Amino acid sequence: MADDAAVGMKAPEIRGTDYNGETVELVDDGVPKIVVFLAHWCGFCQAEVPQLVERLGDSNVQNGVEFYFVATVSNRTRDNWSPAAWLDREGLPGPIIMDDVDTSALDAYGIGAFPGWAMIGADGTIVARATGQLGADVVDALILLTALPE
């Protein structure tokens, strides 16, 4: 994470819809955020989501940090279809953004593995990025890192 060229850069804004067709916007509004990119067929994502549900409970806000989730690289021929049914079944608190078929959100953040993580500070810049199943202790540390004042 320390050598990540994206750290300090302005985080891309995402405007999309959730699985109910409702508009969801991930924009620079002065609130720190953690964005988690998930693929329904990814075993690491399937293992991480229940831990996130346990950590977050019914709220997508922890220590002043908002969580956003992006369901991406969706493919009806892959395991665990559909992403909407999976995330609903797991009870993941939203907002959940459906990435488009071109994976525009995923590409904008330069995420290349799953789960993909982007931590955005209150100033709208990327604080850190990570990939893979991180587990509760690392997620807690990332929440604290993201919540730090500028």
C-alpha cells in the first residue's frame, strides 16, 4: 500500500444504480469512505462479505467512515449468480452500486483483484488501496486510517 501511486490522488466519483434501480452516488462530500469491489463468483469475496456484515451490522457507517460496495464483473454463467440475491441473502448493508458491463467503476479505481478496497479520506483523495480477503483486524485498521483527520 505504501508504494501505491494512487495514494494522494483525487478519488474517482461514481454515479450508478443499485439493484432496485435507485440512483447511488459516490462523490466527494467531505465524508471519509471505504469502497469495496466485490465479484459474486469470487471465493475470497464470498468469505469476506459475512465478516463485513458482522463488523458493520445494520449500518454502513463505522467510526465516521461510510462503506460503499460495488458489485462488478457480474456474469450469469459464473457461480453464485445473481450478485443481488447473494448480497441480499448475506444482509450486506448498502449502498451497493451495480458496475456496468464495461466495469467502468472497477477500472476507474484501478482495482485488479477481489475483493478490491479503496480508502478515501475526508478530503476526497485516496488514502490507501488493497486487494484480497483482509479479515476483521485489517478492516478495523483501515477504518481508523481512513477516519484520520487530514
